[in-house]
Amino acid sequence: MKHEESKSVYQPFDNYSVSGTTMNRKLSAAFLFILLLLSVTPLTQGNSAGIHNQSSSCYCHSNTAGTAATVTLTGHPAQYTAGATSTLTITVSNGPTGTGGGFNLEVDKGTLSAGIGFAVNVNSAQNSATHSITGSSQRSWSIDWIAPATGSGVTTLSLAGLASDGSGNNNGDRWDTVSYQIPEAGAVPNSPPSASNALLGPSGATTSSTLTLSYSYSDPDNDQESGTVIQWFKDGVEQTSLSGTTVSSSATAKGQEWMATITPSDGSDSGNPINSNTLVIQNAPPSSTSPTIQPSSPTPDDALSFTSSTSDPDNDAVTLDIRWYLDGSLIPELNGMQTIPSVATRDGDTWKVEIRANDSEDVSQWISSPSVTIGGGFVNTAPTATNFQFTPSSIVTSDDFALSYDYSDFDGDAEIDFETVWELNGAPFDYADNSLVIPSMFTEKGQVWSAKLRVNDGTDWSTWFNTPSITVQNSLPTTESITLSHTFAKTTDSISVEYTMSDIDGDTSSNPQIIWSRDGLVKSSLNGLAILPSSSTSKGEVWTVEVKAGDGEGTSQNSLFANVTIQNSAPSATVQISQNVTSLDPVNIVIETEDADGDAVDVSVEWLRNGFLEGSLTNETSLPSTLLGPGQTWTVQVLPSDSEFLNGSLAVASTTILNIVPVAEITILTPTVWVGENVELSSTSSSDIDGIVVDSQWNWIDTDGSAGAASGTHINIQPVKNTVVTLVVVDDTGGQHTTTVQLTPTEGPSISEFTASVKNQKVKLEWSWDGASANFTILRNGVAVAVTDETSFLAQPLFAGMNTYSIQPQVGDQVLLAGAAPAVEILVTPAAESAPGPSSFGGLISGGLFLLIGVAIGLFAFIRRD
């Protein structure tokens, strides 16, 4: 994405003279013409006016200076609705100081609209938007996205954002990219991806190594990787300026600990982050240039020395290890000497020096100088090695591989010896030195092997030759077994497939190849599904699944197959039964049946009353009310059966017949309610339409708070104030009903002016009565002795002495209590002795007779009262 400073130059009119009026008119016309051009022509593309189709990078701009930029896109929906418009906001944050910036947004579905303003340009295809010249001095822009039509599937929004430092060149700029995937509303929810097998290499990395991060990406929906975030950490501190899968050697130093965190993304959702291994930056071995012996044509009088230069990536102090060879043989006594005195040489000797750089932690490879001959004798030419090849040329973890080369010697000397130095992922691998074969026991997927080789002709060693590198490729997994969740399934069953695999690389299962076939025909719409949905199957079909295990990089070469036959599915039934019914209502049922295979369904119906089968009701769909009673539990059982006489599960429903509560009713049997007098109440008028009343409970309370309670169908109370009487009746199933009645007593009639006098051993009783006609019961000593309807009575006491008399009125059948006269006492004296009368025995008999008559009269009065 190019973003440069734009300039405009004003060119004055030359050699042209017009009047002021003409000039103004022409300038106005020119101005209008320019406005017309601007209204129909898009602003210039590229440079400060933006650029299209660059959402993957702003390649023209540096991306290494200063703080990294971050681009974000907000306002996009989590799921889109066809044709809906979303206003997107693009923001570039961080990066270099300033306000200049730019962007390019691309959509693969739907259309973009710039809306009102001049900060954004949209291409004619309406699938790419970028900043305009006007919008290049800001870092935030808005644009409308109109969602695609129904059924378009997942859409991808790709965005690149630039932060410019405003310097006029591209070196100080930073940019960032991001991608979003938006599913269609109502589509299957997106599953987040996962990352595994994170490996930070190379193993044994030094300050001269580029750090490389590798990992495996997997997505259950097979979505492409988009928007994965990689965070780099040095010594536990995040390096926010770094991104991507590599870190330049210039950013590392010996002893540092590096680690990376990968958060996988499919553009819609992010998976769980994983961490790589921690890589410690090792010491980088020093190096030296090839030594050259001085002088190049020595005489026996010359001392021998050499020239060479050293370097160390870690800036460690470097020394040289030195060894001298005479006529191809090592002279140990000269080790470490930088100069050979002339006394040690003679005419015809051939000398060579080998050196290696040493930083006290590592050493470089030995490097030989060309040979020199004392006195100008024959000079041997070192051999060479070419045409390096690995066999096999492509290797996996289980392969041994070998290095081969072509030997040549200018002097025709035969190859006497060779030396190899192997490197694994850029680091020395001493176990394989001086071997041409690497056994498979040392190899793993992803390793990068290379070697250095030199050959010897018996006199001189060649220089070190670097071979090409070879990478250990992924080994395909092997599908070991396959199982289906069903051997025989029904159309209502979803069938899942499971498999096992082996992988010599230790990879886990990822992206297997699963192919479903129905009756021998491949159903491509089901490819990749581990579950065959029941909606895809029908009775009688034979389904075959073929599985090739996958490790995320490839699938096994072998396939395994499994079959399942779709059998007849049992029908199903549901039954609903009337609820909240009483014995006055019929009980009805509603039966619904279903058969996954579309077969006709028959049902059989059985009824149970309180758990016992009622055989007379078989296949009936309703119960008449005549069979119902309160408290009964009726259960209906419906058994569905299809055309192949396969029974489904029993459908069961129950209902309990509700009790109809009784109706409480209070009858006041006493015609008039008088203060303090008996009032007889009855509950016999209460009723129960579906049972009988078995209990009557009474309670009452007056305005003074005096209360009472009783039970039974009849009660008597004596109200003195306004009294509320409550009746609760209970039926034979425990149902209850309550009613109340208010008693408002009035003052009743009463006896007054009650007097008693004695004359001739007879007691004359007199009283006044203020009520209607009544009968009066005469009580002597509490015993009724007579009944009269007069207001006076002459009593004949049986015995002399103190007697107590009282009068109790009775109006109709009601014996008054409050209206009775209070008792009075009167003394009856014995009569004076006179002519002989009846014998004492006769008097005794007469007294007894009168006593019996009095008792009888009292009982009669008592019976009348009750």
C-alpha cells in the first residue's frame, strides 16, 4: 500500500490578456468544469489516494521501524442477515507518531459503499475500499457493508492498515493486517480452531540463526486459517514489535530465552492459545578465513608463517588452534606455533597448516591452507568433491538416508580419506560426524539436515564443501481400525464413525478423509462428517463409510470401510387425556402417531382404573361420566404398531377424577332469635352432588369475643350479642365447604313481678307476663309440678318447711331460659293439731303418690323442652 506526500504546483497564465469580466467568466466556467469532472471521476488511485487489492500487505512500506501498528475493524456483525447494512469502522493505532494513515478493505461477498464524504473510495466492483487523498491524513474511517444474499455462506473481510510517519518516504511507516470471517445467520455455529505441535527452532540456535516457528492448524469446520495471532517473548517479556513465524538473527543474543504463543483463528473465532518450547540462544561458534602460508614460495632459509582473520557473532574473544603437517603427516610438536623456523625445514619438504577458531566455548571446523614446497619442488593440488546427493532424495522419519558425492583430483591422486561434519537444524550434530549415513533412529519430522565434507588425496585436504540441505517430511498416518456406532440402525438414529490411527511422527488425528456412500453411490454432501445424520437415511438403505486417517498434513494411503443397514423404525404415539374433570364430565383422549418411515400406524387402547384393567373399555377413546367417581385414577395405555407389525413404545397418560366439594347450608330451626334463649341450628340441608356429607363442624363468635364450638348435624346456642356462626361440612373424600350465618338476637318476653304467699298450708304463686300466650311450667325445688297457661297458680306443698318455686315459660315449642322467673323461697308451717284425720301411713302413701305425679310432670316438661 503506497502512501506518499502529494504536491500541487500553480502555473500562472502566460502571454494572455483578457478583460476582467471575461477572465472572471472563464474562470467560473473552468471551475464548474473541474467540479463536474470531480463529481463523475473517482479520486486518483494509488499513493496518497490509496490502492486497491492490497489487503494482505502494504508491500511498498517499511514494517520494521519503531512500534508496530495495529489495525482493527469494528461494527461488523457476529452473523449477518442477507441484505442488512453494517457501518464498519477501521482504526489504525500505535505505530509511528503522527496522524497520517491509509487502508485497503476487501470483501469476498456482499458490497461496499463509501457513504457520505470524500475520505473513502470504493472500486467499481464494490468489493474493495481504500482511503482517498482527503482521507490520507487520518487513521480512522467509516464504510458501509451490505451483506450478501441468503445462502451465500461465510464471508471474509480482509483488511490492511497503515500508520505513516509523514516524512514523505516509506522507511518509517508501519502496517498491520487482519481478517474476519462472518457466518450467515441461521447457519451452523462456527467451531473455533485449534493449534498443536508448536515447535520453535532451530534446535541449538545461535545468534546467527533465524528463529522459525512451526505448528499444526486444525479446524472442525475445515475453515481456512485467518487472523492467527503470534506473540513472541524474550526472557519472559513480550516483544510487541514482532509478529509472524520468524525472528531475524539480528534480534537475538547469546543466553536469551525465546518462546512463542500461538492463538489460532479462522477469522470468526479464536481457539485456545498454545505455547511453543523455550529456546535458549546458544553460543555461536567463531569462524576464520582459510589460512595462507607465507612466503608462498619459500626457500630453506625462510621461516614459515600464515595469515588468516577471525570473527565471532557473539563478539567473544577468539584464539586460533594451529597444527602443522609435513608431507601429509601431523607434527604434534609444532601445535600452536604461528611460525616455523627455517631450521625445521629442508629442501623438498611439503608443508601445510590447519587452523580453527576458538572462543573458549566452541570451535570452528579445521581449515587447511594450500600446501607449499620448500625450494620450489613439486606442489600437490588438493582434491575436490562435487555433485552432492542424498539417497533417497525425499525422506520421512522411518528412512535411513545417505550422502554421496563425486571425487576428483587434478593430479590424479586417489581418494585416501574423507571427513564429514553434520548439522541438524543449523546446529552441529557430533554423533554422525565422519559418517555418510544417518540412521532413521536420529530423524524426526521437520528436521533439516545438512553436512560439510572434505576429502584427502594422501597429501592435502580439500576445503570444506557445504552440501544442500534435506528436510525430513511428514510421514502419512496409517488407519488401524474403524467402528460404527450402529451395525443395524433405524431412520431415527444418527450414526457416528470412530477410527484409530498410528503415526510414526506422533501426530494426532486431524482432517481425516471420510466418505459416505448410500447403496454404493457416494454422497459428496456428507464428505468429512463423522456423524451421518438421521435426516439423511431411509429404511432399507445400506450405507458405507470409507475412512482415511489424517494428521493435518495428509491422509493415510490405506482406507478402511464399514457398513450399516437402515432397518424399519418403530412407530411412536403420544396420548393426551382430559384433565381437571369431575364425575359429571366425560374423559376424552387425543392420540397422535408418527412413523419415521412413513408407514401407516395402528393403535390399541387399554384403560386402567386405580391400576386395574377395565377390559370392557378396550379401544375406547372416551369414558362416560357414569363410570367416574371422585378420587379415581384412570390410566390410558396406547400401543402403536406399523404395517410390519413392529410395536413402538407404550404411550401412557393418567388423570384423577376431581372431587366436587359439598355445599354447606345452615338452617335456623328456632323461629325467633331472642337474647339468651336457645337457638337450634341444623346442617341437614347441606348436600354433596358426588358423595355424602360425613361431618359437620360448628364454631361461633359474638361481638364481645365470646366463642364456642360444637359438632353434629344439630346444635343449640344461646346468643346474647350479634353472633357469627360458621359451619364446615366434610364429604366422604375429605372435600370441605364453609358457610356462615349471622344471628341478631332481640329481647324476648319474660316473667316479672313473681310473688309467692302461703295460706292454710297452700302456696299462691302470681306473676306478670309481657309476651304472647304461653304455657308456664311450675317448678318446686327444681322439680316441675304443674303446667298452666294462667299467670297464677295455687300449689299444695307436700311437706312443711322451706320450699323453692320458679316459673319457666314455653312459647310454642321453645322453652325460654332468659325469660324464666328467678326462684323464690317460702316457708310453709305445719297445720295445728286437730281432730283425728288420716293415719300417718295414709299420709305417707299420699305423699309418695304426689311425688310420683310431680316427677312425671317434670319429665313431660323436660321432654317438651328438648
